[in-house]
Amino acid sequence: MEFEYSPKVLELQAKLTEFMQERVLPAEAIAEEQLASKPDHWGAPPIVADLKAAAKREGLWNLFLPAREGAGLTNLEYAPLAELTGWSPLIGPEAFNCNPPDIGNMELLHLYGTDDQKREWLEPLLAGEFRSCFSMTEPDVASSDANNVRLEIAEDGDDWVLTGRKWWSTAALRDDCRVAMVMGVTDPDAPVGSRHSIVLVPMDTPGLTIVRSTTVLGFTDRHEGGHGEIVFDKVRVPQANLLGPRGKGFAVAQARLGPGRIHHCMRLIGMAERAIALMTERARARVAFGRPLADEGVVQATVADARIHLDAARLLVLRAAWRMDVEGTKAARHDIAAAKVMVPLTVKQIVDDAMQIFGGAGLSQDTILPVLYAQARFLQIADGPDQVHRRSLARAEFAATPVLKEVRG
Ligand SMILES: Cc1cc2nc3c(=O)[nH]c(=O)nc-3n(C[C@H](O)[C@H](O)[C@H](O)COP(=O)(O)OP(=O)(O)OC[C@H]3O[C@@H](n4cnc5c(N)ncnc54)[C@H](O)[C@@H]3O)c2cc1C
């Protein structure tokens, strides 16, 4: 694995650093004010549209997509760039059209969409004209085992008819969310693994009702468009809205989840970098018992451990990204799982330590730390809970042959 970045990546990194510093970080406070002035608004504050226009002009757009329609970067090349966008998780990724869940949805449309689907949904998403959501999780079943997903997608003439309930559909409440990718059962009698399919459902289809948004540790996530609980009451869409092969919904979703998980990890690394920058700045400035906190050995140990653990976590992410590029997402699944467990855990601890160094301020709205904490915490559950990733890793480990055999007796 090569640790030097190519001139192309170094150039993008420099441009992106400047853009984040000069435009995105100063926009955070403005975004908060704009949201506060419109308490019923679900969606990006207006400043985000300005950032998007500027990022597009500067060629900092769709960096996540390895294909021609995107920036053409490998996963390894994208990693340091995604990390920078993660410094400002609420508005950074969207400024560059690199925000979940749309990036995963665009990847699916890119891989599996028909020409018509690409024209109708992929092109405007790539242009950042509207948003989309992904609806897999259901309140009534343990959705970490996707086999349990039970929303019914019944064939009726030339249509699909959807009946069931989803929740945690991130971005569903946004005023500009136009389409949901919905996973459900099309073939209940088929063997396990061939029962589920994904269909595209325009958000204004009759019978689709968003009943509420769930909060995350008390945050409403209005920037993000909340997390929709959605009732599908005989929602009718044409059969042409099937995304990917019928009965292969899991395989299709997997194509989205692999890159999605590692992209989450990349952004989390940036969030932890911000927490370290904040904690060191605070420790230098805050004086207790006659000297700066930074002079205390326990504080120094905390800062040093944060750096050690974050750099180790980053290496795991880079290795997963490298294997995805070289051997494909399937071959990299264990590297992705390992990163998906280690990174949120590590970042959560670093943010927690930063909160401790800040004292009361660290838990208040005066720092971004509670936002970063919520991001790290929810990613121990979203896109597969830690336990499920550990289960896959343990299975691989039990099946593995050691390089050398023990010699006894
Ligand atoms: C902020 C946020 C955003 C999300 N966004 C989306 C989205 O956009 N679209 C979407 O479809 N979903 C989304 N989700 C849902 C998320 O993917 C699910 O919550 C997750 O897959 C777990 O499913 P579940 O909640 O049904 O938990 P369950 O399946 O009920 O599992 C509960 C717990 O059981 C434990 N567990 C499960 N299996 C095992 C095992 N084999 N061994 C040991 N322990 C186990 C784990 O600790 C797990 O957390 C989001 C969730 C959050 C919090």
C-alpha cells in the first residue's frame, strides 16, 4: 500500500482544506441561525445551497463516485477528502454532494438503474438538485437481520403495491426529498436471500405517509431531514420502478452498504481530528490549579492516546479502502467490518475525552462536541450494529487457517 498521495489528490486536498476553512466552518453558525429562524423547516439551511454552488464551480463535486460521472477517484484517494468533509458533519458533506444517504443511493442507481431510472433520478441527484432516502429498517422486526424485513411488495397488473411500515429513513422529511429506495418482500416463497427486492418510490405517491421523525440522542437532525417513520398503505408504483434484479434486494443493498460504511468511517476520522484540535486548544488555554491543563500529565496522556488510537483507526480505514480498490468490495468485507467497529468506538472515546477536557462547556451547545458524539454513537448501530460485524469477523477467524501450526509434546 502506497502512503504518498498522487498530485491529483494533493491538489484536491489543498483546495478542499481551504474551502472547509474559508467557507464551510464559518457557515456553521449561519446555518444554525437560519434553522432557528424557521423552526418548522426540514431541510438544509439556505447557506448550504450557496456552498453547493461554490463547490461545484471549484470542481469539488461528487468526489465520492469512482465512475466517470463523479471525480473518478479510487476509495483510497477519496479517504483524505471525505475525512476533511467530516470536520463539519452537518453541512460539510452536503456542500460537496458527498452526503449520505444520497451517495449510497447514487451508487445503486449508477450500478443497477435502467436508462430511464438514471435519467429521472440519478442525473438530478448527481447535480444535487434534490435528495433521496433509503428505507430498509422496520420498527416491528429486528432489522439488523435484513431477512426479517417484511414490508410487502405485491405484484398487481403492471404495478407494485407496497404495504408496511419503515422507520429511520434518514432525510425522508426534507422538503427536497423526492424518492425513497424501499426494500421489501416480492417473493415470499423463494429461498432465503431471494425474497427481497428494492423499488423506487416517489415521496409524493398516494398512500405514503411520514408519521414522525425519530430523534438521535435528543437531536432532531433537521439539517439532515430527520429520520422518517413512514407508513406505506397500498402505495402503487409501476413495475418499471424495480431497482436491480427481482429477489436480489440484499445483494443490491450490499453494493451500497460496503462503500457507505467505509465512507462513514472516513468522515468520522475527520470528526475526531476536530475533537483533538478542540481539546488541545482548550487544554492550552484553560488554567486550573495554577497551570494550563495542557501541563498536566493526565491530560497529556489523554491527548497522546487520542492521536495513537485515531491514527491506528485511520490505517484500518485506508487498508479497507485499498482492498476495495484492488480486490473489490466483497473481498474487503472483513476489513470494512473491522473498520466499522473500531472507528465509531475510537472516535466516540476521543470525543468523550474532549468533552471531559472542556468541562461543562463540552456538553453544551457552545461546542460541536455533542454533535460529534451523537454521530459516533449512532454509527455503532446504523449500517449494521457492532455485534453483527463482530459476528462476521469472528466467523471468518474461526474458519481461518493459521500461518504456522502449533507443535506440541
Ligand atoms: C441515526 C440513524 C440513522 C439511520 N438511517 C437509516 C436509513 O437511512 N435507512 C435505514 O433503512 N435504516 C437506517 N437506520 C437503522 C439502522 O440501520 C438499524 O437501526 C440497524 O440496522 C439495527 O436494526 P434494529 O434497530 O432493528 O436493531 P435490532 O435488529 O433489533 O438489533 C438490536 C441490537 O441487537 C444486537 N444484535 C443484533 N444481532 C446480534 C447478534 N447476531 N449477536 C449479538 N447481538 C446482536 C445489537 O446490539 C443490536 O444493536 C438508522 C439508524 C440510526 C440510529
